[in-house]
Amino acid sequence: MRPFVKTFKITVLPGDGIGPDVTREALRVLEAVKAGLSGVEFECEEHAVGAAEYLRNGNPLPKSALEACRHSDAVLLGAMGLPDVRWPDGKEMTPQLDIREEFQLYAGLRPIYLFHENDSPLKGYEGGGIDFSIVRESTEGLFSARLAQGDPDGDEMRDVMRITRAGSERVIRFAFQEAMKRRKRVTLVDKSNVLPSMVFFRSVFDGIAKEFPEVEAERVYVDAAALYLVNRPAHFDVMVTENMFGDILSDLAAGLIGGMGMAPSGDIGDDCAVFQPSHGSAPDIAGKGVANPIATILSVAMMLEWLGHEETRRGAAIVTNAVKTVMSDPSLRTPDMGGALSTSEMGDRVIGAL
């Protein structure tokens, strides 16, 4: 009798700019690690999305791609958007936000981990000395105003920050559950000394904190959090915050560990998840073979962990350890981090370390 094999359907959205470059390497790593796993297969189906797809066919997020995401076990995304391709109202195309809202991917998980002291602009932090996660609410907050129409020639424009009890409860509870897997500390980042919406957000946080008495709960204003991330980043374990605050702080945090090319992410809901590097499409270096694929490779590790199978979780650990092995040698870096490795050469190094 043939052993049972679990096949996971992965929708792949390479997207724009360097998205196809880094996604290609991540898929090579996925194929390589699969050879060492038992009882699992990955069926990857690629779909064209993003600004370039809009220029071709008039829609940056075709219905066929959206339906593929709906019926897949997970989604791997490269990057979407090009600065010069915009809607008539001047806003840049962001179909990745449409996906988050369509599938209610409310928890934007952004792990921040320093692999080598040479990669940080901060002094005194060795590999592993910076290790925390930002949980960003990804379906409401200030971003909820993004589709509103306005008159750029008018006298006033307003964006409304939307904070709901249901949306706050689910993302804050997710953050506490993450902390239970880690060092059991959750830091709320808000601006409740000024904004009524943040007073509300904090009150929800205080209620959820009572459900997790073993987790230390602390509260920090967002401006202070930016300071503390620079002068004592090792203090943090899990940070939870509103959509816009999380967008800004996650970029700052990536700067502590070598840049956006080192920052993976997952946008996670109750039944669906999208995994992608935190960086943008960087069209100025697209196709030149110099983009850093590490963030995308680590996003694959996050995807394998989230799939929840014993073997995919083992694969996640294998991929993460391979990246740690490669990054332990400071001479092995892509140009964004002062090195000379090409995108494919970095992929080769990680595959060689598996």
C-alpha cells in the first residue's frame, strides 16, 4: 500500500519588479527542502498580478488569481506595485491590500531577527540579540480610508482611522498566542494619550490581557516605541499595533537587522494566509540579479510552519537553520548588504546549507 501523501496547493503571485527574481529563488528552496520531507507534496500554481498585469489587461488582480488564492492552502507573494503605475486619482495600485481585506488577513506578522552583528547599524548586538515580532492589524485602522474619494484641488482632505472591537480583539488575541510560543511578553503600541480610537484599542487590549495571566503585558506610545526600538530592541518579544503604526515600525525594525531584504512576513487570517517579503518591488534593480532573496526564503519557512503538518514544520526549521548557517559568514551577502553575491548565488548558498 502506498503511504498517504498530503498535497498542499500553493498559489504563487510573483508580481512586479524584483518580485519574480526573489520568488524564483524561494521556490527553488521549497523544491530542495521538499526532497528531505516525507509524505508531503507542493502543487504550485503561478498567476500574474500587480501593476504590470494592469498595464497588460486592465486589472491588477484578475478574478482568476483571486479565486486561486481562495482555493489554495497558502499564497506566496513576491511584490506588487510600480511607482509610475497609478489609479486615475493618483494613488498607487496595492492589490496586496485588496487580498488582505478580501480574505480578512487581519494579523500582519513581521518577525525581526538579527543573524549577524555586522548586519546591524547598532553596536553591541550579536546574532540572535535582536529577536522579536511585530503583529500589525492589517484590515482596518488608518488604511481603512484608502478607497475614499477626495478632491485634490479642494481645501481639505480627511482620512478616518477605523478601530472596531471585533478587529481589535482578534489581532490582539493573536499577538498573545504568539507570545505564548516565545518569551511571553506582549507590548501594545498605541497613541492613547491623544487619539480616542487608541484609548478604545488599549481598553480592548487590557481585556484580552486578562485571558493570558502568564504573559507580561505592557503599553508603549508609538513615538516612544520608535525610540526604544533603536536604543533597546532586545527588550521586545511581541509588539501589537494598528495598521499604519505597524507599517512604519516594521520598516524601522528591518533596518536594525540589515534592511528590507532580511524581513519576511505573513498576512494571516483564520482560514487563509499570504506570505511575502516585507520589501517593495524595487523596479530600479528588477531583473539585474542583485535583489536579496532571504526575506522571501524566510517567508517560505513561515508558510511551511503555518501549514501545520509535522513535516512542513520540520521543513520550516530546516530552511531557517540553513539561512542561519549562510548568514553566519559575513562575507556571504548580496549588494544591498555590502556583498557581491547575486540573487541566484544566494539561493544556491541556502540550498547548499539545507
